[in-house]
Amino acid sequence: MAVPKRKVSKSRRDMRRANNSRLDAPDMSKCKNCGEFVLSHRVCKACGHYNGAEVISKAEEKK
């Protein structure tokens, strides 16, 4: 039966565990209309366009 030869320190153990739960930054892309960075598959908050079409009118939202 495999038995560890030496005790694994708390620091080494925690560093090994930390790499598995590391979060990645969300992928951002530029809006084709205004050039702002937008999350993929979301409406642009700056101009209201999605997939080349205006989905939300920013003139109405300002009222």
C-alpha cells in the first residue's frame, strides 16, 4: 500500500488545492456598433445593440 514518506505541509497542501478553484476572468468582446467591451451574448449597455441590431433604444431609457 502506498504511504507518504513525509508529511505534506499546510502551505503545500493549500497551494495545490487553490489551483483547482481559481476563477477566470469573463471573456469580453468589442461591440460592433460602438466599440465598448461587452460580455458575450449580451446586449451592449452603452448603445443597446446586439448582433448588429438595436434592441434597446437609449433615447427612451434616458427619459
